[in-house]
Amino acid sequence: MRTKQATSVLGLGAFAGLAMGAMMGMAAPALAQDTIKVGILHSLSGTMAISETTLKDVMLMLIEEQNKKGGVLGKKLEAVVVDPASNWPLFAEKARELLTKDKVAAVFGCWTSVSRKSVLPVFEELNGLLFYPVQYEGEESSRNVFYTGAAPNQQAIPAVDYLMQKEKVQRWVLAGTDYVYPRTTNKILEAYLKGKGVKDEDIKINYTPFGHSDWQSIVADIKKFGSAGKKTAVVSTINGDANVPFYKELGNQGVKAQDIPVVAFSVGEEELAGIDTKPLLGHLAAWNYFQSVENPANAEFIKAWKTFTKNDKRVTNDPMEAHYIGFNMWVKAVEAAGTVAPDAVIDSMVGVSVPNLTGGYSAMLPNHHITKPVLIGEVQENGQFETVSKTPGLVPGDEWSDFLPDSKDLIADWRKPMSCGNFNVKTGKCGGKGT
């Protein structure tokens, strides 16, 4: 019987022998057309526009660059942009429209997990391809989704380890926006912290709605919680524009990074652009890419981005790199399959390896997650991050958490003959429960 660990090793080591051409499957979208259509499903209005608009822009840049190289399979790519407007049911409607009306070959989109959960049944029903570029809570692996953002073991767990080891943190505030990603991530973190000996009274969990703006009492509670004589940190899964008043209130109440550091999972260069960074100085973020990373590939990407946007002040960030990786993987898989037919591309994706922007390569694993380095960065006055910690190598994304009882025995492997997103290694059966 295959163990979870053995499967992970197999996933990393068996790429060379993977079959790429099987299962041409259903008639491919866009095959009979002069162009290959690519869907872009990001909020351009509403509370998530602060984060998602730039992802639409980077996809347009990547498509333009690919067309300059001759397109894909001898055809130009055509972007189809829609605005789901931070409205979760509207995401599903727009996804269906992209797949049935526009007949796109692939969709690059979503930020929040609630938006991804909203569109997931649509992609599975219509056999579409979704490339999802943002860190998330795990506990999912779909045949029709490629998760190019971080799983919890590629962001949340390393961030907590850093705070424990480097900052000697003993008390924990888990603060998040009230939806599935923060709740599930915090469930994993709570189990992980308790496994490390942290007591119930040293963990405080708080949730706020999307767009929350009145942080005065919550920050006061954080200050009080951090005054018990034990080093305290905030682990933030606050999403969208609520981050701006949150950090402003930290500054108003004199909460400094050296006293109560905040490590954020959804605050990057884009969110910091154009706001006063003084309240954030010294606070932390955990990602898999920072604009400040120095290597030729990143320098070339930043230059191309500023040229494309005609704005020298536009920044790059982690989800943009995830789209860069995912888009290049899709192009490579399509070319290997010789078609944009979904089944053929899905089979071709596993094992594809492309350059990332941190100085290496990222590979698509059998669980439809990728390998990534993990970086912890400290906010600087110019809105950039100084990397204070980086994993020595690439970390493979783990779709099912080792720290939740219903998930620890589950794996995903979309290669035949297993072709399962929740295989239980103890029972030997597909269809494990999960969280």
C-alpha cells in the first residue's frame, strides 16, 4: 500500500516517465477558431479589486508576450476578460459563460477560496481548466484545477515556525476574514500549535467580514492579549481592502512590530502600493515570491511589467508570479499534447517544469499543486519586502493537511490508474472524507 510520504516522493521523482499524449478526450474548445481563447476571471470592482485587478493585467501581458512568440500551436491567443465584481455567485455565472459561450481553452482566475469554491462545480461539470494563483487552505484537489498558489505547508506552517524559532512567540492571535480560507487555515494552525504544546489560553481567534473598517476594539483586544508577559504575534488571514484600516489602527494604537509582530498571508506589494507604510514597518509577510528577489529572471519580468503597464511605479507580487508559472505550464502542456482539448492537457500538465522568478524551477505535481520556495519578508518603508528567511530548497504543495485527523491519511494523484483527489492510504480507497 502506498504511503502519503512515498507518494510525495514518487510525485517529485517520476516526472520523466509520465505519459503525455493519452486521452484526447472531448472536443477541444477553440480548436475550430482562428484564435485560442483564454479566460481571465478576476474581480475588477468590489472589495477584492485591490488585489485582483493586477492579476488581470499580468495575464494580458503574458498573453501579449506569448503572441509575440507566435502564439500556441500556430494560433494567436485571445484574452476574454470578465468582471465577477467580488460577488461569489457571479463568479460561477461568469465561469459558465466563459466555458460555454466564449469556449475558452483555459481560465486563469479567482482570489478568495469562496470564489474558487463557487466556480469549482462549473469547471468539473463542463470539464474546464482553472489555474488558481493564490495561497489557500488546502483540503482540496480537483482534476480540473491547477493550484499554483501556496498550500498551508508552503506558507502558513513555515510562517509559524519562523515566529516560534526566531521571534520566540508563545501567544498567538489568529485574525482572519470570515470565510473558508481563514477558517480552515486557522483550524490547521490551531491543531499545529497545540501539537507544539501551545495551550488554549495562548491562542485567540478572531474573524471579521469582508471590507471591515472599524478595527479599534479588535486592536485594543490584541494589545491586551499581548500584555500577559509572553511574546505575542498576530497571524493574519485578513483579505482585501480591510487590511488598510487594520494596519492603520495598529499604528494609531502604537502596536509596533518589535512588540507584537504581524505576519500576513494576503498582504503583498500590490496592497502596500500607494498607502502609508509607516504603521507596517517591520511587520512580516509569508509568500513564495517578493519583487525584491534579485536574479536575472525576476529583473527581466519586472522590466517587462513596467514596460507593459507604461508605469514605473507598478509593482509585482506573489500571485502574479503564480500566474506567470501557471500560464507557462499551460503553454508547455498544450504544446506537448498538440491540442487544447482539456483531457489531453490535464494529462500533459503533471510533470511540467518551468522557471519561477526566485531563481529555480517549479514543477506540477500529481496532486495538481506545485513546488515552491517559502520566503518570509519584512515590510520596508518603500513598500517592498526584505527577505529574512527562505527555505533551502523547493517545498512540494501538500493538498491534505498532516495536522487534521480527517485529512492526514489522504493524498491526491491525478495520474492513471489512481486518478483520485482524495485517496485514503490506510483504506486503499478513493473517496476519503477530508475537512
